[in-house]
Amino acid sequence: MSATGRRRPVPRFGHGSRVPGWDDAVDLTKPPATVPDPALTPVPPGLKEEIEAAMAKYPDRRSAAIPALHAAQEVYGWCSPEAIDQVASVMQLTPAYLTSVATFYDMFSTVPKPRNDVYVCTNISCSLLGADEFFEAMLAAAEGDLDVNVQSFECLGACDIAPMASVNGEYVGPLDVDDAERILEDLHGGRPVLEHKQLRYRRSADPGVPEEETDFSSPDRETTEMTDTAGLGPEGDTEDRPGPTAAIEMTTAQLEEHPEPEKATDEEEHAATQDPGEAEGGSSRAMEEGQ
Amino acid sequence: MKLLLDRIDEPGLNTLPVYERRGGYQSLRKALDMTPEEVLSNIMDAGVRGRGGAGFPMGRKISFLPHGDMDKYLVCNADESEPGTFKDREIMQKNPHMLIEGIVIASYAAGISRTFIYIRGEYAMQADILEAAIAEAEAAGYIGERILGSDHTMSLVLHRGAGAYICGEETGLLDSLEGKRGNPRLKPPFPAIEGLYHGPTLINNVETLATVPAIIRMGGKEYAELGTETSTGTKVVSVSGDVQRPGNYEIELGIPSRELIYGLAGGPFPGREIKFWFPGGSSSPVLTKDDLDIPYDFDSMAKAGSMLGSGAVIVIDDTHRVLDVALKVAKFYAHESCGKCVPCREGTNWTLKMLQRIESGEATPMDLDIMASVQEQIIGNCLCVLGDAMAMPIGSMVEKFRSELEAEIEAARERAEGAELDDVIPIGVADEHAGPFPVH
């Protein structure tokens, strides 16, 4: 983690970027915070259930500290003092304990941060292929953007698509400096980010893997139809696609939010046989409708 | 021969129907027909060595677990954070059931009823896929009470981390799984005796556990025919950096490294030459282009003064400076050091500062000697090997590219229009000269 992303002031809060408490020195005359009283600490119902479900999975409830903080950060956008208090009251731990955990891990933020995370890998393999230039471009593009948190990250485990970034958890690469603007456009447009460069569509590089011919290049944005092959039956896929093999399971809540645009997909496939250019527009329309 | 990447791009392989159609979970049925001792002896015969970095034989690790009725745990280490490594990611994303089957078989062999997968927090898609696969396996009765009518009962919990390299270290991982900061523990006691929740714990890498179904299918002795005598089987190697076709390649251990880098990964870009390469992730001492004919297996790499590590080859060509790579390595370990042991916490930070002094033109060739001595003082002096993991590659770079680094020092001093050599105060003498760079 570089300090660059985290230290940028985020003036989205009504009272300015400085949240009371975090920047003040500790008052040593006060007794340390104890385990918050559940009766006095209201917790959003969904969050409480999620934390309790996590605690039930382990022999020791403390094991749920990381899942619980993930859940709280999901709700509040960062591990705010209130969020930590709420987790502490559900888990019956001290806020100090949870703060010690939250500050150890790079994915938790104890300062306010924008909701969208762009982690740019700047480790060896990525930097050999231009990650530092991309990171600069990404920082410059997101300058003043209050919704995007750009952070340089250590190896994200995707050196095969170097230089790469993780945009809200979605791995994209290989990137060039022009992609910085496109990532922001896709984020603000609510579209899947750089879909033609997403890791989930990448084939294995090993020539011994697929019996058919192997395409090492990433699928082309203009000509490739992007379809998730999730949920295919045992017959598999008859069409030659850029190589998605991962069925992405959606939770019921997500499905309610994003109903499957079945009809739109059919039309779009029909359109694809006639005019690939039109299909591109059609697919993005379908995506917008879906969301 | 493909065992782990066998037709891995088949659509829908991450779902149970496709995996079963390809013979999935048949190894589990076969294993449950044997006694746990027979399964263990198969794993022993296979001689499969840990694929996570240390290369410790898996069968022997299982045999260290005490017998008896106490709570025992199995933790699958999916916190794949070693720079250059991305093999587990592809296995979990595309063939999660192979890993789950391996975990169930291993838990049967070791008499373990509670198992966990600790996956790094950044692998969000892979975690979702695994979660769905676990639910499928539970519904089909491959995980749970009295699996397939046998006496074996086990549970599997997926645990997402939150971004810390140190949690790939086995005891740091245990602390993190217990909900603490991921600080490594003093060893002994080793996790096999006292690990998760103070119980005996078996910790294996994703790739190691994913190999188990193939071992049971083939039989341990037949599996051991693959590879070399001491490095049996196949290994997925992640090749990245300055090569034309970066990616995961499954090889039989013992093939020449040249075949791996040139034959499979396409070699360096046209007009460039390999300068040096990491054979096993950024923690392994670097090898040069003269070492390309060394067989790629555990013992040959150790004999060459490096290590196979996690099986991640990073290739650096002649257009890049050694100093830039050393800076990246040092910055990574300085950031990821958990801060518990002084030699690692201070050593990684000072090494980074010394390298930055070279860049800013403040260094003298003497600094290279100090840097080498710092590395020597880190190695073997900490609870875990994170510090060693920086000291070994940095030490090897200073040793093998000393003349280039000396030239770099001179050039930077000229660039900075620095003072005469004598005016530079060596590091440690005056603190204000220790380098102005804060480290985070």
C-alpha cells in the first residue's frame, strides 16, 4: 500500500475531511473503551445478522473479526469508529482489539475513503511492463474524483495480465495508460469495467491445456461478444468464446437487483450474427437495462 | 502430462455436474474405500513436496500429527501473495472442486474433522466461486456428516483474508484465522503439534492439496514416476515479467529451465536478452542467463544457490536496471514486514533506504558492503522467513551485479552533482544523512 491513495483528503463529509476523533491525540486520562453495550449500540439489522452468521462458523467467535470488518466496511465504506463500535458490540470484543486488527490489513481503511477502489499493482512483474506509468496516469485521471480511491498495491497475483489493476475486486489487464480514463468512464457509467480485459475471460496460457487452438491475446473489444457462460449444462458451450470458464454465482439478493436479461441476450445474439458493430451497442444497452 | 491444468478451460468446470462428468470425486470414493493409513501411504509413496514455498513432503507433514481424539484442523493456504505467483488463483477459479476433493481426502487420511480455506482478500471472484462450489459439494454429500456412507465427517469453511503478505506464512496465517493481527509465532511448537486454536493443525498449499485426487487416482507409486527422484510429479509454474507469453504452465519437475522460459513462455521480447530471473518468486535468490540450463526441480535449484519456492519465474531482460528491481523487492518486504522481529523490521527498512541512497546519488560503493552485511544479519534471526526472503534476493543481486550497482552509484552521484567521495557521510554516522524517505 502506498500512502498516496489513503492520505488524499476526502471532502465528501459535511464537516470536512476530518472526522472527529481520528486526528486528535488520545486522552490518557480517560479510561479505555470497554466492550460496547448492545442495548446502547444500534446495529443495522443486515449487518448484525451477517456478523452473527460469521461467528457461528468458527469454534472461536473472534475468528470472525476479519469477515465482520469486511461486512462493516461494505456498509459504511470504511472502518469508521461507529462501524468498529457496532462490530465490537455484536462480537463482544473491545473496539481497541478490532482497531488493532483493522489497521494491520491493507484492505481495511480506518480513514474515510471513496467508495470505489482501484488497486494498481506496482510490484516487480507489473512494473517491468509499465505499471508505474499506468499508476501515475490513473492518479492523474482520478485527480479530484471523489468517488474513486486509487492506491498502489503489492502483488495482486495476476502477473499473467501485467500490468494490471483490481477495480472493486475485478481484475483487469494488461493495461496501458489510455485505460485509466476508460476505467473511470466505465465506473461512472455503471458498466462492467474494461470488460474485454477482465481476467475472468482469460484462457490458460499453457499450450497443452485446450485441445483446440490457443489464443494468447486478450479478446478484442470491438469484435468479441462478451457472454458469461455461467450455469452451462454438461454439454458445455458450442461456440468458441474468449475463454470464460468461471460460472459467477449470484446471491439471491443480487439476482433480485439484477434480473437476468434473458430476452435481451437472445436479441443481442441475433444481432451479433448480422452486424457485430450493432451487437456491441446492444450489449451495453442490455447491461444498462439489467442494472 | 496435465494433472492440475487438465482441460482446465472447459466451460462450466467450476460446477459440480461438469466436474463429476469428468470423473470428479471418484478419487474420494476410492480413498474412502481404503483405510486412512492406506491413503496416507499413497501420499507418502507419491513423495509430493509442498508447492507453497518450503517444499516439505506432504506425507511426512501428515505423519507428524498426533493420533487420538483431540480436535485437529486442516488449513488450506490460499493466501497466494508471493510476487510473481498466480497458480493457485487459476486452479481455484477454474477447478475449485479438485481442491475441495483434495481437502476431503487429506482430512480423511489425517483424521481431521474441521477444515478451512484461508483465501487472500483480494481474490474476490475466486472466493465467490469457491463458496458456491463448497455449497454444491455439501448439498451432494461430499462434505458433511458421514461422507458417502463412510465414518468420515468433516466441515469446510472458507475464510477471506484482508490483504497481508505475512498471512501466507503458516503461523501468521493461523493467528489471522483466529481473528488477530497476522503475526508469526515462535516455532517450536510446530503447527502439527499446536496450531489453530491450540490443536494439531495440518497446513498445505492449494496446489499441494489439489494434487491429492490425482495421486489417489494414479496410485502413489505411479505418481512418483513423474518428475525426478526427489522432486516428484508435475508442478504449475507461473511465468511472468519480460516474456512473450506469461501464464501458468504445468510441467513435469526436472525439465530444463530454458524449455520453460523459452519453449513455453516464449522467451524475452524480440531483440532483447534475459539478464536475470527469479526461479521461485521474489523471495528466491536470482539466477542469471548462464543458469538457464539448470533443471527446474527442488534440488537442482537448491544446488544452484537458489530455490524453487512457490514456482514463480520472473524474467527480467537487459532493458531493465538491477537497481529498479532491487528497489521493488526491498519496498515490498519493508511494507509487508509485520514488525514483530527487529532484524526484519529494521533490516528491510534500512535496506530500502540504502537502495534509495544509491538512486539519489548519496551512496558510496562501501554501502554495498554494508547492505550485504545487513542481509547476513537478518537471515535466520527472526521468527519467520519474511526477512530472509528479502535478504536472499537482495544479497544475490549485490553479489552477482556488483559492478553494475557500482556504476549506478557513480552515475547517480554525477547526476546529483554530488560532492567528492570523501564528503559523503556513511550511513548510520549521522541520522540526517540516513535518507529522507519515509517508509510505509
